[in-house]
Amino acid sequence: MAVRIKEVAQSTYSLDCGKDIVFSLPQVAYLLADDQSVLIDPGSTLAASDILSSSKRLGVNLQKLAYIIPTHIHLDHGGGAGYLAQHLPKPKVVLHPRGAGHMADPSGLVRSARLVFGQNFEKILGPVLPVPQERIHVARDGEVIRLGKRDLRIIFSPGHAAHHIAIMDSLTGGLFCGDALGFISETMPDIPFPVGLPPFDPGAYLETVDKLAALSPKMIFYAHHGARSDVKELIGRVKEICTTLGEIIQNALRSGEDEPRISELVLQYVKGFSKEAELPIIIETGISGYIQYYRNNRDKGK
């Protein structure tokens, strides 16, 4: 697929690799041009191979890339990191300590991918290749990576995943948030919904939202949506929606409702934003993460 490149901030380019064919999620990577250049959220192996094959046409020299930084190791964000590490001579792959082992030996990721995407997921997303151990840089919370004109600060941001990080950019004041600040669908372009695929921790998610808000970013760079400058509004909405969804689902579980009924209740809430709205599949699937979390914690409390 042809990759579309757009400068979205100073020396910061979005690489739009189109939508995946499972969840219809836009796959957006970011290239930070500097003395040491960086690729953030390279996406699946299929998306990463499109980026690599399009690099000359885009006028990008990925052979000099210094770092690849997936915000987390889910295949739509970091699945192509091993492919790129094996095709490019220099870049270190920066990973949360809870994700590093899985990228060095992706057998666990492959098993999980087969459960989610089916036995032949490689035909859809490409194979998950290991990142050579010597190419892995295990990040620390608050660590600063100096590139030249800009510094990148790594912020651990659990909730959507325990191995999630966000990246704060000193040059643009922008925050690369992965899935830590929600997913924005095309039908509701101003409404970010938390992505609750299991294992999901809504309490940690809300703490992360507050942690990232305290950084006062000037822009948010979404991995499935693009760059936005209406930061306070979006962060406020995702916090409100995450809290309200939690209340709806907890109350439904206490009342003995089943999952189809809970989905109906969530859809009723979503229609408050848009009467024509339908639940994006990534949000509908994410309801199960809330349900699993509250059931697990209820059982632990017995």
C-alpha cells in the first residue's frame, strides 16, 4: 500500500499506512527528523514493510534511523519492529521493560495474535520477527533520549497495557500517546474512547490520563488518528468517558446483565454524542476489558 507522508509539526512527519483489514484501524507512524532520527509506532510488519519500501519515494533515508520506539508491543503498534531491526543497520528499539522480553522472543505474542486474529494472522498483518537482543534498549520511566534539536522523554503509561509508554517531544511540545489517551473514530472525530481490550485496567488508565495531562502537551499525536492541538478538550473527554463507561458497566454487572445487554447500554451512551453513531469494533471489543477487570476484582474481594 502507498504510504502517505505529511508534516504535522516541525521536523515531525506522519506516515499514514492505511487501515488494517481486521478492525479498520488507521495505521499512523511518526518520523522525527533530527541529527538522530526516530520512528515511533511502526505498526504491523505489513505496515513497516510498506514504510520501508516507500522510503525512497517519500524522500526518507531510513538507513540512518537511530531509534524505533513502539508505544507498546501490540501488533498494530510494535509488530513490525523486528522486521525493521532486521532490515536496517543501526536503530535501537526502545521498549518498556515489561515488553522487551516479548520482542526478543515473540512466541507469546504470536500465540496471542492467533487467538485474536486467527491461525493465519500472518497473511493479514505479516509475521512477527524477533528483535535481536543487542538492538533492544530497555527504557526507564522519565528517561530522556537526546537527538540533536530535540529531546524525547519516556513516560510509563499503563492502563491500556502494562508495557505502554508515551513520548514527550521537547521540540514541538507534542505527546506521542499510543492508545493511552483513547481512540478517535471517523464518525465521531472529537470523541476519544478508551481502548479497553483485555487485560485492561481502568484505574491505571485514569491515573495515566492525569499523569499525561500534567505534562501540558501542546499537541497530541495519536497512532490511529493523527495530530491534534485541542489537547485540553480531548484529555478532558477521554477521562470523562472512561469514568462513565466504568460506572455503566459496573452497575450493569451488579444488576446481573449479560454482555450483549451491556453493549446495548454502552451504545445508548455513545448515541448521546451522535444519534447516528455505531460502536466502532475496537470499542465494542474493548467492553470485554472492563468486564474482565471488574469481575476479576470482584472475585478477589470475596
